[in-house]
Amino acid sequence: MRDTQARRSVAIRGLPIFLAILFMVAAACRRDQALPGPSGDAQAPSHSAVTAAPPVDLRLDNGFAFAAGLPADSPSFAAWQEEPAWRDYAAAAGKAWEEFDNAVLGPIRSWATDDLGAVRARTTTLFYPFGGPDFATAFALFPDARATVLLGLEPAGDLPDFGRIQAEGRAAFYADLEALTLDFLTRGYFITKQMMETFSRGNVHGALPVIGFFLKRGGCSIIDVRHLTPNAAGGWLETSHQRTTMRVRRPYGVRIDYLKPGDAAFRSVYYFSCDVEDMAFKEGSPLHRFFQGFERMATFVKAGSYLLHWNNFSTLRRLILDRSLFVLQDDTGIPYRVLKGLGWDIRLFGRYATPVKDFTNVEQEDLRQAYEGPETSAEPLPIRFGYRWVTRVDNLLLAERPRRPYKVPVMK
């Protein structure tokens, strides 16, 4: 009996050492791992808790800064920053960003502070389908979200290896990234066809440099970039950042961990290159299951081509209605009648107008009546974005999930 007790005593005394070794081994294995979910399955990590940040990766951070037209604090970039093409690009990008920040992002931040305070406090994850690489608007609306999930058809891509290309190649990169970002900074949304045409030239490799542009222009620092691919178990595998040498089959994505100015906790932005039409986006698929790991989600839709009005996007619509605490959208999102019929509490902002001529059979007379009827309670919207960027007749709807359970209906 005493021998048994002695062995137990030795085992107990050795337990802290064993746990320490186990912790170090687990940390060393971080570079290639499946993302753990709430049930041990390969899902997205929980971002509900504030987590202290790892150190900034200076190599990545300097690369993204340079690509955004900002000085990189590294001798290896010093000579390239003297190239006329980079200097011209940096000047144009800085001017366009300052104008957009003053005219669009600043008012969005002020409005969101005043009117989304309670929503922000309850939101851990922001889901932005159809946003493409538009991290700028997401960050202005929900700067404290622990995770932001962006979806788009465009490839995820990489930063170029600036040291392996000639000055002409770097100049071509600046020119195409300027075209992509300045086009967005003019109207406030991306046009997929134009983006794909630019990406096809091969100078800018997908959405990652564009997201990095917005992160660095927003004052953020880059901690890490990870690649996400579906694994054999139907979950997701994250691997260390490396340049892709072949075309990757959708869905796949990237995760960028970053620090916002003055903050000690890291946050993440995910971008998935994917097709979310019902034929490609199935319930139980890896991308669909990915959202099971996220809590307290708010969904934001703008300039969404009215796709959520149609039954061939019913899986995505159902996911939003099942998983969201809040939905913030313009009239291109889930039809007003659906949210109203399910009992969501709704606040209206701005003014309703007939959809732009590119879209037909999507006018919502019930939403117009809600805005213009005698009992309307629509509030001012002192911001602009979306398809009416010229006329600046914008609308937003904020819907809060009802407390009672409900079944999502099939639209007709």
C-alpha cells in the first residue's frame, strides 16, 4: 500500500512537469492543425473570449504596409520605396484613402457609435457575405468584432515576393492594386467582373493584398496569415502562410490575425473564396459547418445583388436566419417580408428608393410602405454606400432576432 501511495506521490509531483512539456509540444504543433470546434470537430475557433496577442510578424507586416503604399520599417524595402512607380502609387493611395475616410468611413464610424452601440456590445463575430475583400466597411461598423468573416468569388491569393520580381513587375502590381482599391474608394463596393479581369493579369494575386491594404490603412498590425482548406473529415485545416503555386479549388480561404491600434487582444479576419449558391453551398458542407464555431454573430449585407431574394440562395439565407443575433442590411439583403413575418424587431434608417436599373423584380412595396407610410418610424442615415452612391439615397435595416423559436419558411 505504501509503495502504491509513493508511486502516486511521485506521479502527482511530476504532473506539473508533464503538463508543461505537453503545453510546449502543443504550441510547437500550432503551425499545421485542424481548427477545433465546440464539439472537438474541425470547425472555427471560438472568438468569444479576449485573447492576448502573439507578437507582430514584422516580415508580413512590412510587406502589407509596402503593398498599401505606406513606408515599411525594413531595410529590404528602402530601395523599392525610392522607385518612382511606388512613390506615385503611395501618393495616389494616400490621397484617395484620406478622402474616403473623411467622406465615408468617418460618418459610418460616428453613426455606428451612436446607433449600433448595443448591437456591437453583443456581437462577437461579423459575417459579411457578398463583401469580397471589403474589410474597410466591416471595420468601420464593427471595429471590436473578434472575428470578421468575408465571402467572395474572387481568389484568396497572396502578396507577391517583391524581391523576386523586377522593377517593371512591381510597377504592374502597384498599378493593378491602385485600380482595385481606388475603384472601391470611389463607389464603396467592388464589382466582381472588374476584379476578376484585374486578377486575370496576374499582377495582383487575389483578395489578400486588398484586405491587407485596408488593414494597414486602418492602422492595424499583422500578426499572422494562415491558409484554410477543407480536410477529409469535413472540417478545416489551417496551415502556415505560403505562396500558392497552383489554382486551388473553392471553397478555401485565409485567416489574418491582426492588432488594431492601442489594443492588446488579437482579432481575425477570414476571407473565403467560395460560391454560396445552393448548388455549391450545401448544409453540412465544410463551409456551412464552419459557422458552428462562432457565437453571437451579426450579419451585414450591402450591394448584395439581391441574391438573398431568390430561392437558389436559400441555404445561405437560412444560415443567416438560424445563426444571427442581428442582421444589418440594405434592401439587397433578406426581403423585409421574411424578417417581419418571423417576428424580428426592425429599425429602419434612411430612405427607400426603387432598385437601380441593373436589377429587376426585386422592388419591395411593403418595405416602401414601411418607410413612407403614415406610421413610419424611419430614422436618419447620415452615411453613403452601395448602389446609390451617386444619388446618395441609401437605406439600412437593423433587425434583432426574436426570442421565441421559429422555423425558416420556404420563399415563394
